[in-house]
Amino acid sequence: MRRPFIAGNWKMHTTEADAVALAAAVREQTAAAACDVAVCVPFPHLGPVREALRGGHVRLGAQDVHWEPKGAFTGEVSAPMLEDYCQLVIIGHSERRQYFCETDEWVNRKLRALLASRLDPIVCIGETLDQRRAGETEAVLERQLRGALAGIEPSARITIAYEPVWAIGTGETATPEQAQEACAFVRRILRELGGPVADAIRIQYGGSVNPANAAALLAQPDIDGALVGGASLDVAQFAAICAAV
Ligand code: PEP
């Protein structure tokens, strides 16, 4: 059985004080949730939020990582640096692909770096609206997934987040059927790549998840949780999504 996993992606939001207060509230209000819970916060807030979450059930994550352990990479942060602060890292988010030219090859390098560390990866994949309209959804998902996992043994430490780009931050959500179809396809590819471990790998849906649509999405057989952007900044909404599991 795959334990459901709800992760918040705070993106480039919160002051340090906001972050600490939000993390403490998430800890309190999701204590009874029947799922794994995580928050992925901006780099400068990892230290203070780590203290707010210490000893509790909420896991802490970062939103990106560089693949090298150290070196002349101004502005970047490595896995060995993050290991002191958090337990997981989002890689390949569509905003990084879109605004920072992140490629499948980079995602692959970052995934290798994370698997060589103590940090668990959340690997984001998803098609744009044009790609969906052109009937290319499965081809895009397959390319991104095979690209991310090239030369890597699939592992249950990896979470895949299926996030259709057209549903991120737009208020437009994939229907439960569309999301299930895509997640089932992702699992088929994982099975081709890794065999039985595919049944242990969690696949999240992400894209305008909110308390009103969460239950129907999370009830789908191949959807094992959610990566939540906007609604994760509101503790009542985030807790309600966790309670919808
Ligand atoms: C995200 O950024 O991963 C995301 C799913 O955002 P939102 O929930 O705001 O669509």
C-alpha cells in the first residue's frame, strides 16, 4: 500500500516570520491527517522552519538543488548543504523548466545527486496546454520521465508529481479522470523502467488542488497525493486537503 503524500510548495512566498508561523500551524492542524505531510519552503527559511517542525510529523523540503556537491556555481545550493536542513527536494518544476531553462538532462543530474544523498526527490513532470491540445500528453510525460530516470534504477524514495502546466496557478484543475489517466500512464512507464517497484512509487497530482476538488482527485487509484501550490499558503485550505485523503 502506498501511503498518501501531500506536499506544499510555497514557491517564492513568505517572510521568515510568516514561514515559521505557517509551518507551526501546518504541524498543529495536520497532526491527525492519514497521510505523509511536507512543506517545501524558500532556501533562507529552511533553518527557522526546521526548528518549528523539529520532532513533529511534517517533513521539510527545498524547491531545487544543484547536482554538484560544491564548486564555482554562484547562487546555487548543493545536496550536501541541504541535508543539514531538510529531508526532500522538488526538482523539475515546470516554473524552473519554463523560466530557468531546466532540461530533462539537468533533472536527471539533480535526481542522481539527490539519490546519492539522504534527500528524497519529488520529480515534477507535465504537459503544456498546447501539447495536450496536440495530443502529445503521453509523449511529453514519457520523454520527461525517461529523461529524468535515464541510467537510474527507479526507487521508492522517488515521488513523481504529475503537474499539467495548464493547471498550475490557473484555478483550472484536471478532472479526476484526466489526472488518473495521466498518472496511470506514468505508472506504466515506471513499470517498464523498474518493474515491481513502480507499485511502491508515489505519484502526486498537482495543479490548482483545493479543498473542493481534493477528495475526488485523491480517490483515484493511481493518485497517491498532491503537490499543492497556492492553497498550501493558507493553513486551513492545506489542512483540509490533507484531511480529504
Ligand atoms: C505547483 O506549483 O506545484 C502547483 C501545483 O501550484 P498550484 O497548486 O497553485 O496550481
